[in-house]
Amino acid sequence: MELDAWIILRQLIVRCRLGQSMKLLDSWGYMSRKQLQNLKRCRSKLALVSAVGQIAEENDIGLQQVMELELLYVQLFSKQKTWRAFKLTGPQNLMAEPINQERLRADLQNKLSLFFKSMVVVREIQRAFWIQISIQEKSSKAKLRRYTVHAVFYPLSAHIFLTFAKSSAQDHLLQVLHLALNYRNIEMVVLGGHCLESLSRIVSNEANMCGLQNPSLAMMSKHNIEAETDPRITDENKKDKERTMALTHQSFGNQPQPVLEELVFTLDTRFHGLITIPAMKESTDVFSTKVRFQSKNVLEAVKSLGIHGLAKTPLPYTLRMVPQLGRNSFRISERKKKLQE
Amino acid sequence: YFCFLKAMKSLTKKHFHAYRVSPLCMFSYPRLQHYAQMLETFLTAEVKCAGDPTTNSGFHTNISVFPGLATGQRDPEAILIQIFCKQEQKRPAWEGLLCSVEPEPSYLTVCMPFVLLPLLLVHGPKKFTTAWKTWFERTFDCCVSPLVIPSYELAWMAALWAGAMSVPRTLDLQWSSPPPVSDGLHITMSVNRNDALRLWDCVHTSGEEEVGLFKQGLEEHIFHHFHVILDAMILESVSSGVASANNSGHIKVLFHKPLVHILVASSYLLDILIPTKGS
């Protein structure tokens, strides 16, 4: 077994818990049932590492196979990575055969060899193609360094999600990816986050269900308030609260929101705090600010702002229509006419 | 002067955690060497009791007067406490600065056996802070408790720093939602340096309470765009090209010039705040 392969294999097992390692090795498919049964007897990570190393030696497992295990690890812990969305446009050769895992790998490997020394692994998991590209580059001290880029392609939505790639390599990577996937062009979508499932829901328009489609939701929310209210509490703002709940449900729907960690707004507008600081009225210059909303689930958090009295409902379009707009970074500027005035 | 400058620069670009300290009983400046020896013995004994194999190499401690911080007429000299691990003698593993920079007059009424050094800035691992605190509280019959900086005071710092920013960096203010909001929401506003300065200049001309207006103006601007009521949230941290601070008492100063002003502001907080639990 090569030293590189052994190092990656050891790192992967050390990073996981024992149960997770077994799950990973099971889905890998390069070990027999009997070998997996033997591994289950290992009580510590150290024992598991040496046992797996021995089996890998017996089964003649190489770097390519170990990288497949690394890809499975990334799939299992995809939330540890930050994914950015790219849209593929202009499908070519519609009559061609559907994409095949092995052919896609060979195609990518071929095309990438024009730019880098690299190694590609592809696996089809749950109707998505998971791609791992390991690029070898020479560092300043003439040492070889390896960095990995992961990509997930959803054929039905014509979108691909990529982890961070060095800017020097990104253009080549994008070019190779859209050519190998039979598309004419690839564009960056201003959408990114950790939860791949939510991002794919947003790009495929599955998360765009809102209360407007189901008029009974407003009524449901009314019943929910009544059920949750403590009878000993006299609610003076009941009508206001009901209105806020109805508006919130109308804007966000009753379904759980897709998971995004951040919304970024770049504001290039005039200063709008003029009631407090009227002296700023004379200034016609742009008041540049950047506003970030951050949370484990930012859309759910924004949804609950109105209900808890921290925002006036209905919320502005850019906050309540994020799944429909399919992006989480926005630039807001004043209309040109207004600025010229 | 160079000594003073070097000492001041040693306090910049470091994350400090601020604490409030009650008056010290029987504290004597000529006995600083003796206190250093006492602390060294205490730490060695603590490590032996805990049986921590990672820190069995022993300590060296240094307690000395820190020059240049006693700016007020009745300010006692600041004290610098340093703990060195014997493996690495050059860099202190833990630093603490006890000072009193122009405190409020109500604090000055302390009887003779007591010395007033109400502000403590700590930089280093928590285990050293805990050990030092135990020794210090026992030795000088005092109480050390964390300093919490409320939203209004943070806004005050942000407004002051907006007017004093010489480095092209944004002025960042971060609000956090109160607990009922699911998953907790943080809203960060980064204002361009020149725009922050322009706003600060406009606030100056109004003649009303400037600091409050600065914060309210920014909140109104956000409300216009997002309908979010930031006033109902907690201002958690502020940072600028001059310094940064958050409400749990973390302070970082980037330049030595505003250091004294920041310490004066922190000393002012000691007087206006209600003592936290344990103080």
C-alpha cells in the first residue's frame, strides 16, 4: 500500500467515531462481509486503524480507492464544508446517453490533465454525482502539495455545488466541469452555505411553497395561537399578534425553512435615519454599509422576528423571499433618479 | 519616554478580559517582590495538587509597577503581573494589569489600609486566571468579578471610535437577538469608515445627546431597509480600526494612543454598573 494512501486512510478513521467509521467502511464496498465482521470486534480507534491497514494491504487497495472513501466521508459530513452554487446553462447534445459515473470520471480526468496533475473520483449517490478532484501542485520549496475540491452535481436541477477552490485553478475547473457535463456555460449563483440539501431545495424551487398556495394555513395559525396561550394571561394585543402570525405564515409558509447560515446585504443607498439625524438630509452621498444576518438557520430566525416583536411585519421582499430568489447575497441601491435629485 | 512607549505598545493587539476588583487590603508597593515569590509558590503547589503532567516544569512570576497609567492626581501606580513557564522564559504565559485610571470620585473615598486598583485586564489561559484569582482574593481580602459592558456603553465606545478612526477599516456593530428567537440571530452592520465619520460629524452639530443619536440613527437606517427593531436587541460587540470590545468584557486595543482613553472609559463603567454576583 502506498504511503499517501495509508496516511489518508488513517486520518479518515481517526477523524470519525468508531460507529461512523464502520458505517463508512461498509458503504465503501472494498471489504468483504467477513472482514467487516472482524473489524466490528475492534474496541479502540488504534486497533481499528491497524486492522483496516492490514485488510487494505491484503485487498491491494490503492490511492484511488482510498480517495473514494474520502469522498464518502465528505458526503457523510457535508455540513463541515461551505458549498457555493453554480448554474449550468445551454445543454448540449440532448440526444446523448445519460451521464454515467465511470464515463464522467474518465472524461474529467482527461480534460483536467491539460491543466493540472490531478486525480478524480466520482460516485453517484441519491440521484446526485459526487466528484472529488485532488490537484497536485508544486510549492515554493519544490515539494508536492495536494489540495482537494469537491463538487456535487444535481442533473435534474442543472446546478453544481463546489467547495472552495484556489482562484488560480477555479476558472480551469469550471471550464472542465461544464464541458464534461455537456453544458455550454457555467455561471456563479450568489448562494452558499453548509447545508447541501437545503441549497439543492432552493435551486430546484422545492422550497418555494408559501402560505399563499394554501389559504387554510392562515386559519391554522389562528388555532395554534389559541392552543398555545395560557388562559391566565390576558392578551391585550391579540389582534395585532394574529395579524403578525397570519402575515408571517403568508410570507414563509408552514413548512420548515431551508437551512442557510448567512444573508448578506450590501447597501449603497442614502442615509435613511433622517428622523433621528436630520442634519444628514443635506448629504446626497451614498451611505455604504454591509449588513449580515447570521444564525444556524437564518431563515427560521428571520421568520420568528415578527412573531417575537423584533420586526415590523410584513418583512421586506429581500428577507422573506430568499428561497424564491435563490440567492443569499444581495446589493441594494437607490434608484438612479432618486440619487440624481 | 521610550520605556513608557514600549510599555504601552506591549498592551496593544492583545485580547484582554476585563474584571472589576474591590479595594485591596494591606497592599504595599515596596513588597511587590515578596508577592511575586508568594504567587510562584502558590502556583507550584496548585499544579502539584492537581497532578497536571503538562505543566510540571514550574513557573517564574514577576510583579512590577507599570509606568504611565496613573494619569489622575490621586491615581495609584498600575501593577503588572506576569507568569512565565520555565520552558519559555521570554514570553509571559499569562499577564494581568491592575490599574485605576481616573476613576469616579465616589471610588476615591477609601480608607488607609486599602489601595484602590479597581480595573483588571487579563491576557492568557483561563486556568492561570482562576489560580491567580484564588491567590489574590485570599492574600488581599478582595473580590475579583467579570466586568460586563452593557449595550449603551458599547454604543458610546463605537461612537467615540467612529470619530477617531485613522485606519481605513469599517466600523462593525453586532447585535444579537434575545433568547426566544429560534437558533439565535446575529445582525452585523459594517459601516464604511468615511461614512461613519460623516455621520459622527452630523451628530456633533445637533447639540443633543450625541452618542445615543449615533446609535439610534444607525438603527433607524436598518429599520428602513429591513423593518428590524435593533433597539429591542442586544448590542453584543463593536469593533473599529482603533479597538474592539464586546459585552462579556473582552477588549482589544490596536494602537497605543487611545489606550489611556479606553482605560478611563472602562474605569467609568466600574462606577456606574451594578455589581455582578459575587462582587
